[in-house]
Amino acid sequence: MDEKDIIASQSNKRCGHSWRWIYYLLALALLVCYFTSERNLIGIWDSTRPNLTSGGNTYPGEDGLVWEACGETKGRKLECTRLDVPMDQFNKTNSGDKVFDLPIIRLRGDRDAKNILINPGGPGGSGVEFIYKRGYDLSEIMGTGYHVVGFDPRGVNGSKPEAVCYPSREDSRLLSRSYTFHPEEDSIEAYAWSKSFVQSCADSMGEYGKYINTPNTAADLNTIMDKLGQKEMYYWGFSYGTILGQTYAALFPERSHRIIIDGVGNNFAWYNELPFHDESLQDSETVLYGFFDECVKAGDDCPLSSFAETAEALQRKILDLANSFEEPLNVYVNNTRWGMLKPENIIFTAMFASLYKPAIWWSVADKLARLLEGNATDAFLTWGGHGPFDDFLSTDESNTVIHNNDGLTGPDYYPDGRQDVLERLRPLLNSSIFGAGWARDIHTTQLWNIPKTHNFKQKKSIKTANPLLILSTTYDPVCPLNYAKLALAAFEGSQIVEVEGYGHCSLAIPSKCAVQHIRSFLYNGTVPENYTKCGVDGPYFITPEKHSKIASNIKESSKDEALYRAQLRIAQDENWPRDPRRGR
């Protein structure tokens, strides 16, 4: 019995499983950007967003789908459609006439281009919003030999029905709770609240809820490609998108022709390990030190460099500043902008979030420098006035639902009470200054009661139609390089391209070398013969006015300048990528 049969055989079994980390990320972490539906609070669409429901300028495509013009990105037209997929991809009898309705968006390339599916991260990242915002830049990186296709996965954003745990947006506002920087103190209330929350999730989604998981989404990719008239799977997934990509390649190796996984999650742990020994943060403090180290090296180009002579001293100064608030710091700007700045706003909202995106380091350093000088206004306006996770955690419940439906959750895996779970989690909490974030949803995971409908386990040495291209930075704050090496063992013949720098996903900082390998893989199916390292283009700390100067100094060609600018725009996007387990 193969993986697909095993999943089908589990369709009616009750069990419940997973642990979805925590919290957030700002621009990022992945993920990633995005979103269209009224209830989706992860991303904000402006008035020119793709309109999937207007019934306006529709036209039949050569693929048999009915497409609709839905705006443009940087002057290039976008087209949208919707597609039904079976509720249960692995047992169509269970589905009956029940379906998930998925929105699809496409930025066309050349006439004979292949379709490539993109997932920006999550779980919970909207591929529709990502292509609307960043499809042009992705096309610049890949070249026009590809139609860039985004989709909202089942349960996410504009898909119907949605993964929800509240009947309405107003109910979400009234019934949801804030999370603190002190998970142990918060545990009693969080545990009690989670009992009702998990039941509300089950009641709100009904029969559909148990089929909102990554293996079913992986099968949805085939339905999408089949409708597009393409047998071979071409796919680029970031952050959580690497979980989806690895799952797809394991389930459908014969169709896996061009799979790129970028900012790689641990697919073995995602489905089949409890969180107590999670290693996702193993490089987070290395990236934090890198922020201060690169700042000192940058000299006057880093606004913080004058406050200390060494990286160690500068890091100590900032952390001491955060911990010096014996009471929250009151900040008053005007009668509509006032509130408090807390230690967690500096450590989590500012510092941890910035680890994903080195391209925003100058801006973070500038605000921290002003705070050290006694001016808290900019720091408050950017990071204060709310909980440490509020800006970075989606209030969209799809992240919680997918993660808990994927992995080991519920009483079968957490048979003891609240205090026992907290004790087992304590070493992880103490492993990093960022460890507190990892406890955010532990009681939801512990009490999850939606039955599991898959039995997926990641295997090793899988032979795919073409090897995978695996991308990672050297120091990723939430998806360490070690996870990329685990994926290397899972897929025969695949290879790693390591971008020698900091940040989450290879596009966290421009690297022409990395793009050359991406294009070689996409157009020729070529992975490097050996483990390959690529340098980064440009310094980490760049004043805003110097970015254009660096781009214009690229001598090779105007195409190289355009490529650099496209990479930089993605690198500076604070709403992408979204990281696994965290929803950012």
C-alpha cells in the first residue's frame, strides 16, 4: 500500500494531531503577504486588488477554464478564475457533492510558457495576494518562460468554505484573546480558553474542517495543474510552502518535475514529532548577533554603530534597554496615538521579526538608535501599543486549523494535564530569548479534537521525476540550514544551494548567483553537481538613498539592474514570507 492509499484508508479515523508554533512575523515569515476575503485579516487588499466575483470581462482560456481580467501588477495584466476540488481528495465517496472552491490567479509569461505554482508560506498564506503584490518581481527573477500561478489553499483566505473558529468577524473580536510574553503565567487562562476555542473550531467548520490539511492541499495541486492542461508539476514554495512541496513530492514523485523548496521546514517533525525538542530556533540568536555584527562593520551606514565598539557590547546595550523597563514605558503622541512600549515589543516585535528580513535592518536600527537617545515615538508607532504577537499573528484561524490537522495533537498525544505539558515545554522556553513565543498555542494543540484524516509520514530516498532544488540561507532564524539537509536525505539526487547570509528564505537578500541556479533548474532541470554556496550582493546596512545607487552601479546590463531591484523589493516586503508553525 503506497502513501496515497494509506491516506485514503485513514479518511474516517478519529484522532487529532499537531502542534503549530506561534506567532507571527512581520513581513515575513512565510508568510508571507496577501489576502482577499472579508474575514481574512492577515493582509489588506487595496481598492485595486484582483476582483474574483465581479462577473465582468470573462473569457475562455485554451485550458478550458473561464478566466476574468482582475487587475494588473506593474503594468502586466492578471487573470483570475475559481476551481472546485473534492472535499476529500483521497476518498471521493466521502466528498459526495461537497467541494472546496479555490481562487486562482495567473500572471502570463511567453506564449508557450509552462505554469508554475507558487505558495508564499503559512499555513494561511494567500497565493492570490502574493502574486498580485509580488508576481511581477517573481517573473523578473524566473524569466518570462513561466506563467506565474498563485492560489489560495483550501480553507485559506478567499477559498470557500474557510477555516474558521468563530461564526463572524465580530465574534472573533469579542471571543479571541491576547497572548503575553509570559506563557507560564498565562497558562491557566490559556488552557481554560482553549477548551472552548477548539470546540468552536469544530462546530464552526462542520464536516469540512477535518479535510483542511496539507496532504489534501498537495492533491489539490494536481487538480489545478490538470485543469491548466499540464501534467508536470512546476512549483516554488517558501517557508511553510516547503512543507507543502515536500509533501507533494513524497505523494506524487512521478509528477514532480520542477520542485523548488526555499526556507525549508522539517517535514519529518511537522507530521510526526511533538514540539518539546523543536530545533527551529537553533540559529535565531546567531542571526541576532549577525544584526549587531554587521552593524558595527557598517560603521556610519548603521545608525546604531556609534553606541558601542563591538557587536557584543551593542547587543548587550539593546537587550539591557529592553529589560530596563521596570514598568511599561508610556508614550503619548496625540489624542489618537498613545499607549505603552514594553520589553516584549523590543525583543519580539522589533528584533525577532527583523531576523527574517535583513533588508529592513537599517530601518530597525534607526528606530532603536532614536530610542537609545530618549525618543520613543518612532519605536512606539512601529512596535508598541499592542501585544508582542498582535502585528505578526494572523487572526485568521487557517494557520491553527492546518497545523493542528497535520501533526500530532489532542489527548492521544497529550494525555496528561496542563502543568505536565508546561513542564515538558520548559527546556524549549529556556533555549532562546525568543523561546516564549513557542508556547503560544500549546494548549490548543493539546486539546485539539478535530479528527485526523491522513496518515502521512515523510520517507527518505524518494526518487522524483526530476531532483528537487533546495534553497536556504546559512543562518535562518526559524528554518535552520539543518532542515534543508534533512530534505536532501528525503529526495534522491536533489541538491542544496546555500546563500551565504542571514534571513528567512533565499530571497531575504539579493544574490544573482542564487537566481542563476534557480533559472538553470527551471529551464534545464539542472541541479548543481555538488553542494553549492552563493554570496550575497551588497551590504546588509544600506541607507535608503544608497539602494538606487547600488542598483545603478551594476554594470553588466539593464537586465541585471532590473533583477537586483526585483530581488530587493521582495527582500524588503515586510509581509513575506510566512514561516512554518508560526503563520509568518
